[in-house]
Amino acid sequence: MLPFHLAANYLLYCLRAFKLHGVHSPFVFELYQNVILHEGDYYAYPLIEKMRSSLLLEDRAIPVTDFGAGPKAGLKKNRKISYIARTSAKPAKYAQLLFRLVAHFQPRTIFDLGTSLGITSSYLAMANKQARVYTFEGCPSIAAEAKENFEKLGIPHVQQVIGNLDDTLSKQLQKVEQLDFVFFDGNHRYEPTMRYFEACLSKHHEHSVFVIDDLYWSAEMKRAWQEIRQHPQVCQTVDLFYIGLVFFRKTQPKERFTLLY
Ligand SMILES: C[S@@+](CC[C@H](N)C(=O)[O-])C[C@H]1O[C@@H](n2cnc3c(N)ncnc32)[C@H](O)[C@@H]1O
């Protein structure tokens, strides 16, 4: 069951959200109809979902350093792979939307902030084998599991960046010319989310796509999302409740959309 604050925000989202006929921007209409609402299957879906299913059954425990938000941050303890897969990985509906966004926009340089076991990184990488996908994870033992998963799926163009995002993000940003696509799923608190967002802005361009995860997970994330929507460099946003899309297209009208997904 959804926690009360999430359920209340979901109700407000449903009341605000448009369906297809309410979208007047041609760019967003096309994106909504052909990419967001696309229901077909892609070859990568069953391969990655098969991997997820086996992770959900994996009884082995590994030592995990907690880098995320909440009272457990900084703690190290053994966790079962099945538990990590169940609690961290984005559900197929949203991970597959990331795949379609990458297949559609064909970004060449992709940052995935928060690898965990590598489910979203795998979707991002399999959607464009020409891309360089950099995936960031703080916990070395989780990163080692993700490495095995990338090998099993045969996706050598994923490069792992291991360490605290507070240190690794700016160093990796210096090494890339521009950022075409970023998935922010690393540290669900206001301050780090805004800091990572601002850092990534230094390498964005007119056609970059940023995707923010868990917009209404907490009051801090809601505040971060509201600020991102109003950011002077942001031109269009699409609120899909669990994730938000951010665009920088100065040639299109500046608009905020809430769409039912
Ligand atoms: C929600 S999980 C990512 C799930 C992944 N995107 C997926 O859906 O498959 C977030 C991950 O980010 C890592 N993380 C959180 N804060 C971090 C930080 N400051 N530096 C590096 N990694 C961090 C956590 O260890 C965790 O594995």
C-alpha cells in the first residue's frame, strides 16, 4: 500500500494530469503518443526482466554500505541480493520507459546516477549500443554484482564509476564533452539532488534529457522537483508522478506538463 503522503500526492497528480487529447505542444504530444505510451515489446525487455527475476530469487547476502537517504545512511550491513533487487530497482514500467527515451533521442553520453544491481543501466545501455554509459555507485560490493550482470547481458559499453557521487560526479563531468542524458536515482534528498542537478547542467545542451526519479518520495524530493521545474535553464518538464522529464529546448515554448502514465 502507498504511504499516506504518496497516496495524497498521487491523487493530486491524477486530478492535474492530462491525457493525450489535452497536450497542445507538438513536441510533447509526439513524445507522449509514440514514446511514453508505447506499448510494444523490445528485444531487450525479456532479457533484462529475466535477469531481474533471477536477482529477486537470489538468497546470497553481500556487505552493503548505505549511501542513500534516511536513517540507515552510512550503515554497513549484510543484505540479500533479493532484498536489494526488490527495494532498489525501478519497476519494469519505468525502466522500460528509460529504454524508449534513449532509443528515441539516441543520446551518446549517458550518466546513470545510482547503479544498484544495474537494472536501469542495462536498459539505458541496451537502447543505444553506440552510447557511452557511465553508471555511478558508492557501494563496492553492489557495484561488483552489477559488473557481473553487465557481463551476463553482454554490454561492454557500460563504464562503472565507483565511489561517493559527492566526489566522483564532478571528476567524471570534467572528462566528458557534453551530457546528452542523465538519470538521477542516487541520493533522494533535496540538497544532493539539487547539487548533482546543478553539476550536470554544466555539460547540458539544447537537446539534453534529464530524468529525475521519485519526485514525490518525500517532502525533500517534492521540493527539489518544484525547484527544478522553475529553474531558469529548464524549458519544458513532464511530470509522470514517479519520474519527471526535463528538457532544455529554447526553440519550444517554456511549459510544464503533468501527464497520466
Ligand atoms: C535506488 S538505487 C538505484 C537503482 C537503479 N537506478 C535501478 O533502478 O536499477 C540507488 C543507488 O544509489 C546508490 N547511492 C546513493 N547515494 C549515493 C552516493 N552519494 N554516491 C554513490 N552512490 C550512491 C545506492 O548505493 C544505491 O545502490
